[in-house]
Amino acid sequence: MSKKHEIIGNTYELFSRLGDTISLSVIAEASSIKKSSLYAHFDNKDHLLYHVITLEMEKFDKATLSILEASSDKNLEEVVKNFYFFNLDYFNDPTRLSFWKRCMLLSEGPLKHKVESTHMKIHKRNVDYLTDLYTNYARDNELDENHVHAFRNSFMVLILGTLYSLFVFENCVEPYEHSFHIFWKGVQQHLSEST
């Protein structure tokens, strides 16, 4: 492993535990180098953190796109369920979950705005994909498509609530099949309502 990759790995772990209060001195010590040696790879702390955060977000972006595209020929329930359980599996890791929580809790400043912008692009793409899928499914089956906003919002609440639950209850994944079932019953009800 190159020294740069070691620095990135150590920063990922330390940021997950300490957030953006982490110092370059702590990162350097964990990487067994002098603080001044970090500048051979990164301009400053924000540059290093943004690099590490971007790598993780790119990984998530590719993984979510892959799961959505692989599901494109399946029915709506299967696609939504696959995407939901993909998120559950992806974040069912305490370090990764803490890392993303730290990303959402960054201190105000240019780093926070850059990270939020990157995250929102991924989020919007995923939501738009699922929204289009819902609308097309409703049209193809002559069902009510007017509840697309309720579908989108309730699905996001389901995912975010699940992630929060994972963070609080640490890897207890048993109730989530039932959570999805309740959500899907609501979707079916909305789809079947007359306009």
C-alpha cells in the first residue's frame, strides 16, 4: 500500500470517529509520518478530507447506479425493495455509517458546501430514477400516478429512518423486512386509488 493510500485509509477511520475536528497532526501520527510530509500529498486538511469524502461518495454513487440499472427490467416493487435493502446492506457497517453521519455534520464552510453539493447530485439522481420508475409503472398499468410525491417522500423517510435506526440500534436488521412491507402496502393503496 502506498503512503498516500495509507493516509487516506487512516483519515477515513479517524474522520468516522472524530469528524472534522480531526487534526493533521493526528492523521500524520496514525500514518507514521511527520505532519509536514502530508503536504506532499494534500494542500491542507480540507483538501484531504474532501478527497477522502469524495472517494466514499463516488463508491456509493457507482454502487447505487449499478443496483438501479440492474433492476430496470423488474417490476416496481422489486426495484424499490432491491434499492432499499441495498442501502441497508451498504450502511450496515458502523464505521461507514459514522463516516456518513460525520459528512452530514461538517462545520459550516467551503468543505461542507462542496460535500453537500456532491451528495445532493447523487441523491437527486437516485430519487429522480425511482420517481420516473413509479410514474411509468403507474401509467403502464393504468393506475393513479398522482401520488408520486407521496411515494418519493415516504420512501426517503423509510430509508433515512432505517439508517438512523441502524445508527442507534447498531446492526439489528431484523425489523426492516416488516418496515418495507408496511411501506409497500401504502404504495399499493395509493396506486389503486382513483384519480
